[in-house]
Amino acid sequence: MPATADDPVQNRKAALYAALAELPAGQVISYGQLAALAGLGRAARWVGRCLSQLPEDSRLPWHRVVAAGGRLSLPPGSPAGDEQRRRLAAEGIAVHGGRLDIRRYGWHPPRQSG
């Protein structure tokens, strides 16, 4: 059944994907910050579930989303974990011991004035 404009789950996913698409190369954001940026409140776990279900050919930069404090939640040695580490390294983001420097690489989009 196709999604409609009244479908709250599809609307939430659309907001999530739009916010994620804005994330520039070489910067990262936490699951919780991405949820807040997308207007989804405190939905960090929901964001993680959605990103884990992206199609393999998705062009969204899922690899730039990390756990709080710059921790990588995907384990090394797993296909997705290794892919995330490869993509981050290709963007110049250094990962040490499963963490990255969130202060250095964290994205803080400009606030919208309304």
C-alpha cells in the first residue's frame, strides 16, 4: 500500500532523510541530534532503526551518524561497521578505539531564524 500524506511514519522518515541529506562530508552527528534536527524529539533509537533498514544502494550518508560522545555503534569486523569506518576515513575522519572526536568533527547546523 503506497504511503499517503496522512501516513505519520512516512512523514517522520521523510523528515529524517531530509535532515540527514544536509549533513556535509567530513562531519558527523549523533542519533539524538539528528532526531532533534528532523523535528522528531528524543527519537534516537527510532533513528537508528530507520538507518539500519536503508536499502543497500541508498545515497544518504548514514555512515556520518554516530552514538553520543562520538562512539561508533557498529562493531568492527561487521560488514556495516567496516563500511562505516572506510567511509569516514575516506572523508578524513579519524577513528581511534571505536571513537572519533565529536568536538572536532561534529556538525552544528546554523540555527534558522524564524
